[in-house]
Amino acid sequence: MNTPIAIKIECAKGEIMNAMQQIQDKYALPPCIIDGVISSVLAEVRAESKLELLNATSATMRETEEELEKAKAAGKKVLKAEPGQVSEPDTEQQGGHPEE
């Protein structure tokens, strides 16, 4: 059975709160110091999140570039196989004249 994401989030938050309380008790740190520690940890998590996003974006871009190269190669094969099928654009149909 798949647990809904909302339940996973609430469970994770509860575990983090319990861990924070245990750390605060273990090291006898006041809440104002815990605030600074958690802010520092949050900054590190955000940096990791940005790195993860950059990596995912780069992977997607690489895949897209590979697909584009494959499509170009396939297009060239079609053009080589059927050279008489491709025609030059007609300038008169576009309303212009070649000498203009």
C-alpha cells in the first residue's frame, strides 16, 4: 500500500521535532541556539535541493539533445533516400520576386 505524501510529510516533521528535542536536551542548548543550528542545517538542505534540481535539468537537457541529434540523423537518412522529393521554396508563392 502506498502511503499518501501528506502522511509521509507529517511523519517526517514529527520525527524531526522529536530529534530536535532530544538534541536540545542532550546538549542543554536554549531554543535561540537551536534556531541558529536549524537555520544552518536548512541552508545546507536548500543548497542540496538546488544542486539536485540543476542535475535533473542537465540530465533532461542531455536527453533532449540526444533525441534531437537522432532526429537530425533520421531526417538526413530520409533526405538521402528520397532526394527528388525535396523542393526549394517558391519565392513567387510568398509574394516576392527573386531579384528583389
